[in-house]
Amino acid sequence: MAMMTGEQYVESMRAMKLKVYMFGKKIENPVDDPILRPSLNSVKATYDLAQNPEYEDLMTATSIFTGEKINRFLHIHQSPEDLVKKVKMQRLCGQQTAACFQRCVGMDAFNAVYSTSYEIDKKYGTSYFENFKKFAAYCQEKDFTVDGAMTDPKGDRGLAPHAQPDPDMYLRVVEKREDGIVVRGAKAHQTGAINSQEILIMPTISMGPEDKDYAVAFAVPTDTEGITMIIGRQSCDTRKLEGSELDVGNSEFGGVEALVIFDDVFVPNDRIFLNGEYEFAGMLVERFAGYHRQSYGGCKVGVGDVLIGASALAAEYNGVAKASHIKDKLIEMIHLNETLYCCGIACSAEGSETESGNYMIDLLLANVCKQNVTRFPYEIARLAEDIAGGIMVTAPSEADLRGEETGKWVEKYMVGAAGVSVENRIRILRLIENLCLGTAAVGYRTESLHGAGSPQAQRIMISRQGNLPMKKELAKKIAKVKE
Ligand code: SF4
Ligand code: FE
């Protein structure tokens, strides 16, 4: 099948029999749920943009399995150029949705599992690489969205998986059968799980021999028997139920996360990509995290572009666009945003070939990229709020703007620069509110901190990859130190 259109994707999700809960109720039709629909629209955008000839070079690639044109979100990277295009595609998608478009986790898991399964097979003579290639080719054929799932609930963070009082705190194999395995556990904060046709599971930390049962990677359809998804709340989520598109700020697009429970789920043998080879768990984590840390140098930058644009408009609508401190704040926002992009591009351009033949980013630079992402979007958001003014959080609702009694007062006293409609002023303020404090703040702020690993995880990688001994030798040589 050729690539799906956005509409075909929506229909394919409608055909899924997902078990989704939200606000204590089973959601029979997540596709048309007013709280969930904007998140589906964000994924739909990755299909629509791929159909647009203008974006063909960024949004599509050539399948290494069939030679056919595929969506780049399903591509196995073949060069540093592919890695650069990936980041540019993510910036584009961030610009078009101002939200998390969710499909990157699958792309990052694809490339991490591809190279790792190859190396496991090389050591043990297993057939994980063949299994994975078959799965990846199938997803490309169907043009699926895949949820790459890594984060376990983790229970007591000070204890290894096997040492947890409740053994299900990390997802594990509970039964081995002739034809496959049965798994139990959960994956937390799963971006886009409800908008994906398949879920690709990976372990979340390095493991030792006692964690053997937890060292497991596999893929199953998201509506497999035994899988339950519980939607995570987002700040201001129920505004979407109020019927005012203006008050939502970004009514069209959004992101979504869920707690995904695996209650004794059967996985057939040909869908298993790691099963007990615990010493490869760390490699898989490092590679997936590396790719996803690169991803943030694209997606967050695209969302940042929208926030910077909104801030510049807010300044204009307030009548202060010419004030030198406003201009300087906008320059600072651009500087910070482009610095993030520099890191995303740099770790891609410095990418190298793995044993399997696909391309990995430069790990040190990808971790520096994500470490910056844990900081700069916060500063960009602070500056956006500074420019917008307090009105961003105190503006009356759309109902009051249109109200018979109140409309005239809102129109009179919410006025800004001459010629700017009050409605447009409120629209931009609501968008800034959405990005900094509302539903999109999950993706732009807290996810910038914790997504793809919390700040300390990057610092550990930076200390490992930073090569201090080499730097000390450089200093000794210049200073003519003789020891
Ligand atoms: Fe993609 Fe960014 Fe969302 Fe991760 S946070 S899935 S990289 S849009
Ligand atoms: Fe993420």
C-alpha cells in the first residue's frame, strides 16, 4: 500500500479496538473524543504533510526493504544527511502543529532496535534482526504510526527491577511458551500510544543477570488482548469541552500521554527482538535515548518558532513592538531557539554508521542538545510571558467577549494598539497561555525537562562521552607538564 492520506490514517485508527480510559470512564471512540481528537490531528499532520509535494524531500524517504517511497517517520537512517533531514522534518511538524506530533518515538525506536538486534544476533546467533526487519517492513507497507515505549513505572527508584517489592514495576516476561512469551507490567507517559497502530516495547535501564526476565523488546498491535491505556491529564484539558475554540488557544492540535498496562499479553516469537540477553538492554536504552535527544533539537524548536511568533504579535498588539527591550527579548528567544537547533543539526551531521549499516547520531552532541532543551524552552517561555503581559492569564472568556451585557466592556477595555481587533489580541494571548501553561505545556515545558530522560541522565552520558583524559593531555602538552 502507498502512503496513507491523513483521512485514511484517521479511518485506520477508527477501526482499532483500543481499550482506553479517561476520567474513570471507558472511551468507546477515542478518535472523535473532543479532548483526545487534537492529539490525533497532530499525528494526522505527519500524513498530510507527507502528501504535500513541497515537503516531499523532508517528509518522505526510500524504504531500504522495498525501494518504495515511505513516510520518513518509518525510515531506517542511511546517512548523516538522513539524520539532518529527520531534525528538519521535526522542526517543520512542530511549526505546523505547535504540539507534540508523537510519531517520532516509533522512528527512534525503529533505528535503535534495528542496530541493537543486529549486534545481539551477531553474538548469540538469534534471529531478532530478521524478526525486526520483517516487522519494520510491515509497518512501512501499512504506513503505521508506532509507539516506541521505554519508560517503566520504576517503583522504588533505588532498587533494580528484580529487587522491587512488586515485581511488575518493570515490564517482564512471566511465561515462556513454544510459540512466544507472555509479558506483564506497564509503560508510563506513553506519547501517542492511543494514536498508534503498533507499540514497540524496549527496556528502560541497563540490566544485570538477575534482571534477565526484564530484558525484553517486542512489538504488538495496540489493541492486543490484555493492553489497557489510561489517559494522563493535562493542564486545562477540559477547556476543550467548553465549546470555545478561542479559549483553548490551539484548538486544532495537541499531544497525549497514557499509562499503558500489559496484563499478561501474549507476544508471538516473530515479534520478539530481545529476550534475556540482558547485557544489550543498556545499548538499546542508550541508542533510543540518543535518537530521542536529537529529536528534541527539531520538534521543540518548531514549537519555539510558533511561541516566538506569538510573542512578537503580542508585542505588536500591545503597541510596544518598537520598544528596545522587547526587541532584545525577541532576539534572545531566537538565539536560544536556534542554539537548540544547532545542537540537533550538529549531532546529526556528526552521525556515524553502526555495524548494522544504519546511522547513529553523535551521542555526546545529542546529549548536549537535550541538556539545553531542559533549560532553554523555560527561558523562552519566561520571555514570552514577560512580553505578553499579565493579561495572558486574566483575559475574560470568549463567552464574555460575545456576552450581551459584557461584550461592550470587554471590547472597550481589552483594546490594544490601534487597528488591532480585541478578538485577535485574545487569540494570540490564549495561544501563548496554551504553550506556556496549558495542554501544550506538557510537551513544551515538562517534557522538555523529563522527556527522553531527565537532566541527570544526560549529565551521566556527557561525563562518559566527554573524554576528560584526552583534554587533560592537551593541557599538559601546552603547559609543558612533565610527570
Ligand atoms: Fe516527537 Fe517531540 Fe513529541 Fe518526542 S516530544 S514524540 S520528539 S514531537
Ligand atoms: Fe518525547
